[in-house]
Amino acid sequence: MIKIYGKKDCKSCDEAVEYCKLKDIPYEYTSLGGGFQISEMQDINKTHKSFPMIVDCYFDGGKEVVEYIGTLNHLKSWLLK
């Protein structure tokens, strides 16, 4: 499942959500301050400095794996793999 870390009044965050809806991609959206803190993003990728930050979350052998994707443009490229 795709997880989108976003924030209020973020056009790119809204576009990422709409893109997932359009492509029928299962996703979860979480908003800064309402569902996560910046430290959670930094734990995933210390160099990512913009919104949204998008990751792929799945289970492998009973363990949750969080794969960093990046921004909306990175998500579009990642889906073409």
C-alpha cells in the first residue's frame, strides 16, 4: 500500500492523492501534525525535505517493510517499473 505523508494546503499532496484515486492504487494519507511528526519522515529518509513524501508499505515474512519512493513524480516513475 502506498502511504502519502502530506500537509495542509499542499497542492502536490492533493495531486498525489488524486493520482492514486485515478489509478485505483490503494493508499493511506497522513497529515503533518494530525497523523505524524517530521521525525517519522526523517526516520524513513533523512534527506527528503519536501511534501509529499511517498513510501510503499508491505509485509515480508510477517515484518513490515517501508520502501522510500519520493515525490509524486517519483511515484509515477516507480509505477512504470
